[in-house]
Amino acid sequence: MKLKSKTQDAVLFYTLRVISLLVIALLLFIMFVLTKSAWPAISKMGFSFIIGREWNPVEDQFGALPFIFGTLITSFIALIIATPVSILVALFISEYLPKNVSRIIALLVEMVAAIPSIVFGLWGIFFLSPLMKETIAPFLKKYFSFIGLFEGPSFGIGILTASMVLAVMIVPTISSICRSIFELIPKHQKEASYALGSTKFEMIKMAVIVPSLSGISSAVVLGLGRALGETMAVTMLIGNSPVIAKSLFSPAATMASVMANEYTDANTPLHVSSLCYLALLLFFITFLSNLLAKSIVKNFSRLR
Amino acid sequence: MNNRLFRKIKNHLFFGLILLSAALVLIPLFLVLKFVFVQGWSSLSLSFFTEIPKPVGEVGGGMKHAILGTIYIVLLGALIAVPLGVTCGIYLSEFGKSKLSKTLKLTVDLMSGIPSIVIGIFAYLMVVVPLKSFSALAGGVALSIIMLPIIIKTSEEILKLVPTHIREAGLALGLPRWKVILFIILKGSVSNLLTGIILAISRAAGETAPLLFTAFGNMYLSYEINKPMATLPVQIYTYAISPFKDWQRQAWAGAFVLMVLILTLNLFARYVLTKIKDKKGI
């Protein structure tokens, strides 16, 4: 029996739709599976899990605050370092360099994104952490100790080392989005600014940065999303001890790093379920930050 | 006059800041590349590619099992992700205005933002727990979820580059739409779609976190899909945090091989994709 071509098309259309639905269902399914396996911990501890400061699997005590703190502080420091640098590099590529050269620099910046995080971790252990211990930490202690964040001995690994590597890793994410936004700025807008007698800096401030502010902020939020979920490099460099310390030299642990370290060794059901609870929290934090970035872009394009 | 001088100085200062930040990005890149290439090259030997690890304490051995394991698991992941991903790419490029495709687009964005360690836990719960063993299959499933959004996105972009008049020409010949899509649009873009797949593979090949408790790793050569399997990234991790000098050397050699593999695939795919876009004048 030969199908009419309209029927044939309907078959194609519905096959495509079903497969697309499958992919959407997969995302929901991931959420469901995580929630289900986190449920014992959620029902037992509920919200106190999030504010608990004690993480002791031997005593069946599970509080996630040290990990939430570790994740937030490393991502935050990474963003503080990476945001200005990424924006400036994006400007360098889109406004200052001739087209041929800018392509090469852009390619180099994107190459950073292609380097696997395990390689950054390896480099961090054998290059950055000795450098931190012997050069950077004494320098910071000598000249910036009044801030109060640089105290105690540095063992090379710790919050600051992990944050620095994270910063390097998220620069390509932020700068490539910024660059694509800067390239949308119409030429006449820049020329109008020059015609008013601006210097190049004033032109960039007036005609490039200010109109792109919301785009830039969505790029930063996306960078944040990447930093929050980054696992290997941070696990290798943060020292993995669940403490909340004041000094940036001290070791800490993040939500991702504790999962990487403890998941295979977890043998009580509550321990496994607590780690799944953490995974679920991390999932939702990154989920929300990506959603936020999306909605900023959406509002931005509506304004234009 | 004074004001003008001030503005000029500010302008120059800004340029200085820009140069400084370019240096801040490029210097770590060169340091990482230099470190991996110098340390890796000096630790590399032929036996690295042909031997499996020796027992602890004995010098020598290699990562043949991990290199083959990475290829095996990445291809397994691609086997799952490519059909799904390309199909969704077709749907987005050909029927991109429906409500479902907008939801799909959002899903793709959100999926590419899921931390890879969370994907690892998901694959553990889905595959390792029911089968009661770490397995290459679980690793493949985890990597396929990482590849899926990348493949969907690049496929959509690539298929959208096919000009509308080609679709119309096909329809004007009286072909049903599915034939136009399958035999004209898809067939003409096969090599470009492959480029997108290579890009996804280059990303998945470097992932460690999702493999830690799925493929897990081992110390011998294995081709069995339901048994643990070694991969380069996990092997590098195990060796890097070990106290043995010889193992650390091997980690460097492994990092070197992994970087060459990934950067070659990645740069090749990027080069081809920009070529395609340039040709189409986009």
C-alpha cells in the first residue's frame, strides 16, 4: 500500500515531534530522578540541610552550608576577576584590532574553553599552587593584609587558587558572548559619538558599553553558571575540607567537589541521598541562573 | 586645555588596561600549553601507547587501555546522541516556529548548563544502580547527555544555512516534504553535520566528572560494555593525585595526548564551520 504524500509528511512531522518531546522529557526526567533519590534526605532534614554547618558522614550528620559557601565564594571571586578582563578582551577584539588579527586572538581565547578541566587541574597542582605558596601568597600578605582576607599560612591549594583557575576557565564564555553583542552595535552609532568629538574611550563608553549593559550582564550570569558547576579543576585545587573560613588561603570544598570525592565511597543510604540532595540543589542553582540569563536577553531584544 | 589632556590620558590608560587584560587571558593559555607540551613530551614514550599500567612500584607501562577506552566510550555516547540530536536539529530548522520547538530550544539551553557532575550522578542512578556495576555503557549515557545539546544546536544552525529556494525547488518538483528534507537538505549537509558532531566529540572526550562514577576506570584493557572501563581523563586524575613520581609523569603524558586529540578535533571543526559560514555570507 502506498501512502499519500500528505500522510507521509504527517508521519515525518509526528516522528520529529515525538523525538523532540523525548528530549524535553529527558530534562524533566533528570529532575525527577534526582528528586526521587534525594527524597529520603529531603524528608528527613528538609531546610535544615541547607543551613547545617556540620558534615560528618560517620555520624550521619549532613549540613550543606560549607559546600554552598565554597561554591558561592569561589564562583564570586572568579567572576570578580573574570568579568572586567572578559569585557576588555572582547572590546580589544571587536574595537581595536584589524579583522585578520582579531580572528586569531578570538580563536586563542576560545581555545581556552576547549582545554579540558582536568588539564587545568593538573596545571594548577604542579604550577599554580607552588607559585601561590611561594610568590603570590607572601606578596598578598605583605601588602594587602589590612583587608583581612589574606591571613594564615598558604599551602598552595585553597579558595584563592581554585578561584583563579575558575576565572581563567570562564573568561572565554563571558568574552565570546560580549563580543557577539558588541558586534551588533550599528556603525553609525559609533560614528555619531566620534562626531561629537569623543575620544575612543568615550566612544566605547557611550556607544558600545552602555547600550550593551543588559547583554553583558546576561553574559556574566552565564559565566556564573559555568563557574558554579565546574568540578574537576576545583576539586583538585580547593583542598576539600568542609569548613567555612575567613581567609582566602584556607582550604574549602564546593558542592561539586564533595560529590566527586564522596559519591563512590558513600555507603549509608542517607549519605548517598544527601549527596543527591546536593546535586539537586546545584542543578536548580545553575538552572535558575541560566533561566535568568535567558530572560535578560529576551527583555533586551524586546527593548531594541 | 587641561581637560583635553586629561581625556587623552584617560584614553591611553584605557588602552593600557585593555592590553593588560589581553595579556591576562593569553598568558595562562600559553603557560598551560607550554607546561603540558614540555612536561608531556618529555614523559612520552612509545610504550605509553602500546602498554597497559604496570603494578605499583614498577616503572614504565602506558595508557593504551585508557586511550582505547576514551575512544570506545565517546563513540558509544555519539551513537546515542547523534540520531536524537540531528533529528531535533531538523525539527528546529524546518519547523522552528511552533510552540514545541521554542520549548525545545529552551530545553537545549538549560541542558547545556547542567553541571557535568550532576549528569554523572544521573547516569549512575539510571544505569549503574540497575545493572549493579560500573560500566562503559553508563559512561556512554553520561557523555551522550553532554553531547546532545551541542549536536542539536550545531545541526540547527547548519541546516538553516541551506537556502530556502533549494527547499522550494524540491517542493516544486512535487516531492513530499519528507523527501525534500531527507534527500536534499540532509544529504547535502552531511559533511557539515559531521563537523558539528566532531565539535561535540571534542567536548565530551575531555570530560572527567561524569565518568568518575559511571565508567569508573580500571587498570587493564577491556572492551566489555557492562564492565568498568578506563578513560584518559579519569586515568589522568587518578595519577595526578597519586604520590608516585612515575605516575605523575604518566599523567602529564596523558594530558599531552588528550590535549593534542581535543585541540586538533576542536580547531578543525571550528575552522570548517567558519569556512561554511563565510561561504554562505553570514
